Amino acid sequence: MDGITSFVSRIVDTVNTFLWDYALLFLLVGAGIFFTLMLRFIQVRKFGAGMKSLFGNFSLHGKGTEKGLSSFQALTTAVAAQVGTGNIAGAATAIAAGGPGAIFWMWVSAFFGMATIYAEAVIAQKTRVVEDGTVTGGPIYYIKYAFKGRFGKFLAGFFSVAVILALGFMGNMVQSNSIGESFSNVFGVNPLIVGIIVGIVAGFIFLGGIKRIARFTEKIVPLMALLYIVGCIVVLAMTGSGVGRAFHDIFVGAFDPQAIAGGMLGVTVQKAMRYGVARGLFSNEAGMGSTPHAHATADVKHPSDQGIIAMMGVFIDTFVILTLTALVIVSTGVWNNGQTGSVLAQTVFDSVFGSFGEIFIAICMLFFAFSTIIGWYFFGEVNVRAMFGKKAIPVYSAIVIVFVLVGSALKVDLVWNLSDLFNGLMVIPNLIALLALSGLVVRISKGVKGKKDDQRFPDDPEVQKLMAEESEK
């Protein structure tokens, strides 16, 4: 049995290396550049409007409508999934493997990724439907719209299975393991007990459906972001001149890694690009097809409105949270001590806060990982509903909770690698559909603001039914 597991692990590792270190780098960055040009640098032109919309819609007690969630609730549900343990461990891993210059390439990938996620949100808004009285949408719907017949059904089915496995099951197992491991190391608590508590709380939120999930994320996301940002700013303030040195190392390291004092042997520009782009895209999820499930539910006047605010999710994830993590690691000068991942981040905060650093990281890991569990659960639920119907959701919820419980106490490397594999595989059908519908994205973006329901596809029977009911009222 061990031999079979080892053999499968080697195959999965090989495929993951090809996907995340080569194929997806070109596909995702290429798609970002393509949409940036097609949409005339919309991430620059509409950045101010996005920030205004973000803070203008900010609310800890928002209310959705019969037509979906508020725009802010949809954003926080998306950000709940985007801002996860990768924002701590991912940045540390990229720096340890690719040097400080990896962060520059994270910024580059995120810049272009903002255009990709805009396209995802716009198309998700345009193709959303109403099922069992619930507004829903995502790649499974726009893939079928882009490609009719068996090919479209195959691509949509392939995407949905990948999402359910990668995020709903294995991904949430990985997230709960991060919580259990951090609390066990810091507080000495049995990881299984932590898993039981996390599973119970998560189950309560799951049972409330999208409305309860949205009410949870609109409160927890701003809180966790503020907590982490304040902690990072305190560290940066205490390091003083280290911040300036950190920016210097990031920019120099992007193009000449060996010129940095104390730089690691073997770090090249290619390595900095590879690890920076890969970890950045994995963190902000632009182009992966996950966040459109949340953005499809927003009740906005025009699809482009949600596309613009969706870009703010990438900005928050990469240019704020990930960047602060990177600055903290590089400014303290411990990035090349041989450690990596969350252990490196732990060492950084310990060097400034002392023993409180461990507690701070453990609490942040709890917030980040738990919010991701909620977001990823929802993304999987949309696809379970679309493929198997409403009756399958309780079964799906129960399986997710089991994975959360098991994952908290048991780290299986093969499961972690399989999660990465299916995360990568779900990108392919999503990008194929996005590129096929790129002309539609441009036409929608040039449309007149102010229209509502008629912005969705009029030939969708569920949309026709909803509009008929509203006209009768």
C-alpha cells in the first residue's frame, strides 16, 4: 500500500510541477495580459471607482435582496476564500525559494490578474440564474453558455468535479490541518479537539445557506484583515529602516538576485519569477474560477459594477496582505535562514513580539484558514447543486465536515498535493470559456449603466420566469 501511495505521489508531484511551475504560469499571466489589453487597462482606469465602491458599500450589517447578496457581501465571500493561509505561508515560501525578488513578480501577476478576475465576475453576473429561489452562478454556467452540446457539458462537468474535490473536500482538509497544527504547537491543544470545534461552527454556518455565509464573511473578513494589517504595521514600525531595505531587495532581487547582500546561491531571475508568479496566482485565485461563484450572487445594476469591485479582492489579497507579509519577512532579515512556509513567518513575528508572536500567528491562521473553509465550501456547494440538485447539499455538507475533522489531526502529503493538482486542473476549462467569451466581456463593459435584470441572458428560462413573476407583481 505504501508503495502504491508513493508511486501516486510521485506522479502527482510531477504533474503539479508542470502545471504550477510552467503551464499555468503562461496560461494565467497570458490571459491577464490579454484581458488587460482587450479592456484597455481597466484595472488602472477603474481602480478609483473600485475603491470608492468598496468603501461606499462597506457594512458589517449588510442585507441582500431577493435577487442576491449585496455587492460588499459578495466581495467578502470571495475575499474569505482568497485570503487564506497562503497569505502567510505562501509569501514566505516564495521568498525562501525565489528570494525577495519573487514579491515583485507576485505584484506583476496580480496586476494582470485584476483584469482576469474582472472578466470572471462580469461573465458570472451575465450568466447567473435562479434555482429553487436562490440566485446562483459561476463557471459551470458560463462554460455551458460558451460551448453548446456535449463539449460544453463535459468541460462544465470536469470543472465542477475539480472544484468540489479541490476546494470542498481536500482543500478544506488542508485548511483545517493548518488550524489544528498551529493551535497544537502554540497552545498544546489536541488538534482533533480543535477540529471538532471548527467542524461544529462551520456546520452551523453551512446550514444557514448563502445568506448566513454572507453575514459571517462580511463581519469576519474586515476583522481578520485589520488584525493582521495592524500586527504587520507594528513589526514594520519596530524594524525602522528595514522597510526601505526590503523594497530595495525586492526590486533588485527581481532582476539581479545575487546582487542582494546575503542572497542565496542558486536563486536566479527565472526562479524569482517562477515562485513569485505561481504563489501569487495561487493566493489571489484570479483565473482559477473560484471567486465567480460569489460575484454572481451580487445584486448590482450592471455586471461591470461587480467586475470592478472584484478587482479589489485581488488588490486586498496581494497588494495589501501578501505585501505586508513579504515586507515583514524581508525587513527583519531572516528570509534566508533556511526556514520556509509558516515556520519562517512564525520566526519573524517571534523576533519582534517574543512569545506573543506565536500566539498572533496562530490566531491569524485560525481566521484566515476558517474563512477560507467557509468560502471554499460555498464554491463547492454551487457546483453540487448544479450537478446533483438541492437534495445532495446536506450530503455534501456532511462530507466537508468529516474532511475538516480528519484534516485537523491528520496531515497527508498526498491529499495536499492532490488539492494543488485539482486546483490547477480547474483553471483550464475556466480559462477556455473566459477566452471564448472575451468579446462579450468587452461589449458588456461598454454597455450603459443602470439596467438590471435584462443584463442577464434573456434566453435563460429561469431568468424569463423570474422577470415574468416580477412583472406580475
